[in-house]
Amino acid sequence: MAKIGKFAQITARVLQKIIWPTKICGAENFEKFRGGIIISNHYASSADGSIIFNAFFKNYFNALVKEEAFKTKIGNWFLTGVGCIPVKRGEADIDAYKKVVTVLKNGENILIFPEGTRNKAGTEVMAPFKKGVSVFAMRTKVEILPTLYFRMHRPFRKNILVVGEPIDLLKEGFDRKQDAEATEFLYEKMQALRVKANEIAKERGLKQYPPRKVKAKK
């Protein structure tokens, strides 16, 4: 179990509450959650993980984060302190796989962004989900809690985080050989949260920001 450093914990809470004010909708679904994997859409901000941590956890937190984020001393110190697990993108990472399985078998929760990359443009369209979340969940027999942000975070601007019903893929009739089908099922569940988030945002007078221009990779 990764124990968050006191300074990192205080820093995360201050950043979230003051800089990224976010309304949590469906918090009662977390109370139903028996533990396992939290999934979320991922914008170009560290707020994505910080807000979920501050909303539902007190002292402990695990998350799967790209290996590149650990390269600086400060990044490595902070991410390790809050319980993040580095993962290599674009290739099978057996070490990360084993660590995630261990975390889940120990009864801890872990946050995973199934898109596998940040939505730098800030649109409401999610990228296709990478496979893996369903395998982790079914191998360790844990639930998946879907969460979705209405829009990209901007300093001191309100946002919404919608929490969906916990998902038990085994009870839904999937098995470990159906990773692709289960992954598509999770994507559809997140799309349903998008519809709900848009409805809540409309009631609250919140709108999507104009898409950001993203430089093409050379």
C-alpha cells in the first residue's frame, strides 16, 4: 500500500479545492463501490487524479501513470509519494502488470485512465480505450467504478465529475477471454456518463471550452 507523503497530500488538496473547484455528482455510487479500479477520462492536467483522490480517499492512493512522468526528481518524488505506478506506453509492461495485480489483490484501489493518453485538445470525445482494465478486474475479481469529467480543467473555473454505478464484469457475463468486448462495454458505460454530465452542465450553465490546437507530432 502506497502511503502518501504529508506534504504531497496537503499540496494535492489545496490545488484541487482552490484551483480546480469541482462538483461531484453521484458520490453515493462510491459508497456502493466494493473496491477495485476507478476509471476516468483524461484531460491534459494533473487535476484529473488529484480531484478523485481528494473526493474519495484520505491517506492512500494508487494510480497508473506513464513512465515519462517519473523522469524528474520532483516528479518521481511526488508520484511515488502518492502511490503511482509507472507504466511503459506502447509495449507490454510485465512489471507494471504485476504491481497492479498485487495492489488489487491486497484490497487497494487504483485509478486507471483507459484512453492511455491525455486529451490535449480538451474535447468531449474520448479516444478508444486501451485493453487491460477488464483483464485486471476479472483476474482479481474486483469492481470498476466509472467516473467522467465534463470538461478540461482551467484554474478557478468550475467543473463537474460524474460518478457512475460500480461495474462487475463477471456478473455482466464476461470472461477473461473477452477483453475486447468488455473494453467496448466499458466505453459505452462512459459514453452514458457523458450524456449525464452534459445534462447536469446545462442545468448549471456550464459549457465546453473551444478545442485547443494540438501540434502534430513530427
